[in-house]
Amino acid sequence: MSAAPRYARARERQDKVSVATKIFQGIGALPDVFKNFAFHTFLLFFYSQVLGLPPVRASFAIGAALVVDAVIDPVVGTFSDNLKSRLGRRHLLMYTSILPLGLALYLAFTPPAGASENVLFLWLFAFAVLTNMAMSIYVIPWTALYAEFSDDYAERTTIVTYRYALGLAGGIVFTFSVWTFIFPSTHAFHPGQLNPAGYHLFAPVVALAVMGTIFATTFLTQREVPYLLQPTRQVSHRDAWRVIREMLGIFTNRDFVLLFAGALVTAGINGTTGALSIYMQTYFWGLTPENLRWFAIAVVGAVAAFFTVGPFQRRLDKKAVLITCFVLLIVDGVAGVGLRLLGLLPPNGSPILIGIMIANETTRAFLNTTVGIMFASMLADTLDLQELRTSRRQEGVFAAALSFSGKATTGVGTVMAGLILQYAVHWPAKVAPGAVDPALVTRLGVIVGMMIPMLLFLSISLSKYYRLTREVHADIRAQLEVRRAAPVDTESAERADFANAVLASETST
């Protein structure tokens, strides 16, 4: 078996990562935010409520694309980890993704006019697959960058914070603009999201927004390539067994497996509620685009998370922050619908109710932003443990796990949403607000607002067994610094023993 590749930086960073670099890297969150907004909010609704494709068929077309991603994501991650080029391991792939991603996303929202159900199903499946594949080629290398910018426990969280803050801020501005200018209510279509013409404009807008922001983040962070870890020797990409071993190897990392499982569960829960949120907003809460655009104020919650996550982390371990946010999300999710069913909220259409819902969205933005930052930062820490055990830097494979969990938000969540709509709620297609049986609306609210949030207890159960505390991570970093300072041809035979000893001591406490 050939020796594992060693990694080195062409240039060592003398200071902390600059604010400009954090911002430029943070811009890279926007393409995935835009694409996920399009898929989470509109894709199922567009094909089922506007075009008339049965919810189960539409949801399975979207979810089946996830099966392809299960293969593609780790392959892209492994390829990126071992890529040696003038643009480093990440930027070449990011540039490559721009055109195919924009084209596939555009076509996903422009099916042939008058298409049959079978054609709609195949069209949706094909372009959901192509969109997700192209997004993998971009987002996996981009996600890997934040773990390479810094080895510092706290600074990694700061970098991830910029990523989430910019992603949410840009996403809220984009959301406000879409509801205001693309889907306004008209006499013929009230609310505006039922208007087929709106999607003809939405398709090129979202495609161009994704392409433009990918180019911006890739070009603006290209100057950082000399500071990123690169393989010190060329690695062949033809060794299929090596690729498989690397992909499977990450699942020997217990802390990664726990976080990955927790991220999948959380993504599935959020994806289900996200896919159904437009149904809840339209039919349960009676909101119009003119109401929904003001939900942009919820960006205040993301900004608050940006400023508070650092102080939280200085006082608490990341795991404690993560679990606390999960508990608060459960309470928040159950309270809204519960108060409505008890008759303790103002009637639909009331300005007071809209204000309450905006405050609720702000709270959720704060909690979800903090959860996302903690998940990403904790996964980055498991990279150091993986390198200590294997001598491999596998940011790309780990980023593939993050990407996969993000796509589970669209895939698994959308499948569950379709099943709930068709078999649990028995929701009719192409129906206007006010024309739905009130019993069905109540059933939708109970399932989406009360039952689904309770599943976050599964995420709590998984997260509580994560072992990389601040002290354990500091020990791992110290050992890695010693190894990197050693000659390149020296391989540490004790790396696995040390890693296991560190974690064994933590487990016994």
C-alpha cells in the first residue's frame, strides 16, 4: 500500500485570516442558499399545485435525485482532496461548476408547456439530478475551504459565522425581492405563488444569481491558494479501491459519524417543514406575498447569531450550544400552532399576527443559524482527529458529508412532505385558499407545527455523545503541529494510538 500523501502550504500565514477573506468566502454561501430557496420553497409547490403533478410523484422525483448524490458527493470530495493543480485542490472545480449549474437550475423551472404527468416527472427528476450534481462540484470544494483557512479552534467558528451570516443576509434580501417583484398577488392569482407566469421569470433570475455568486467567491478567494494545504506529491485518481477506502474510512471516526447522523436527521426535519412551509403560510396562516416579503426582517436573528455565537463558545463547549438550540427550536415549533389551535392568537390577516410571526421567524433564524455554525465548526474539528489517525486531510470528503446532509433537506424532506400531503393530510391539487376543508388545514398544522419539531429529540440524542471538547481538540492540534514540523518522509506510527488515547481519556471522564 502506498504511503498516505503529506500536505504542506506554499506560504505560511503570519496573521489571522483577514476580514476581507472571511467575507469573500462567506459570499460562497449564497449559491447554495439561492438554490435551496428555489428547491425548498417552490419546486414541490410549482409541480404539484401549479402544474398538477401529484405530490407523491413530484416528491419522489426530487428525492430520487438524492440517490445519485449519495454516489457523486463522496467521489467529488475525494477527487478534490487529492487534486493537485495551479489553482489548488478547490478552485478549479468551483470554476467548472458555474455554467452547468446555472443551466440545469433554469431548466428545472421551465418544463415543456402542456407536458403530460410522465413527462413532468421525468423532466423534474432529470434536472433535479443535474442541478444537484453541478452543485456538488461547487459546494463541496467551497465548503472544504473554511477548514483549511485556519487550524484555530475559535477562528474556525468565526469563519463559519461569516459564511452563515452572509448566506442568511443575502438570502433574506433575495427572498424579499422574489416575493415582491416576481410573485405579487393579482386579481387572477391571489396569492401570487399560484401564478405560472411568475416561474418563467424566477427561473432565469435564480440561475443568474447562482452563477454570479459562484464566480465572485471563487475569483475573490483565489489569492488564498498559496496558504491552503496541498498534497506534496501527485496522487493518481485511477485507484478506485483507494477512493472507496477513503470514503469508507471517514466512518471509522466516531465523532464524525455522530455529527453526520445528527446533521442528516436535522436536515430531514428542517427539509420536511421547509417544503411544507409554503403550504402552511398559504393555507394555515393565510399569508400573501405582500405579507411574506416582510419576513425579511428575520435577518435580525441571523445578525444576532453572528455577534453572539463567539461569546457563547468562549463560555460553553460547542456541543452545549448545539443542544440548547435544539431544545429551543422544539419549544418554538410547538408553541406557534399550539397557540393558534387554542384560540390564543389573533385571526389570520391581522397585523398583530403578522408581527408575531415575523418575531417567530427571527427567533428561528437565530437558532438555526447557530445550529448551522456549530455543526460546521464541530465537523471541522473532527478533520484534525482524522488527520491524526490517517495522515490524510479529507476536507473534501467531509464537505461531501455536509453537502449530502444539505441535499437531504431537499430530498428526504421533500419526499416526506409529498407523503404527508397525499396520504396523511389528503391535500387537493390546484386549490385556492378558502376552498380547502378546514379539517384538512387543521390536520396540516398539527403535523407540520407540532409533530415534526418533536423529532429534533433524535438530533439531541446523537449530539450528546460527541467527544471533542476544547481541551481534547487542543491536544490533537499540538500533536499535529509536531508531525507537520517533522521531515516529509517520516511517518508517525503512533498517530492512531495517540488519537485513541486522547479520546479514551475523555470518554472515561
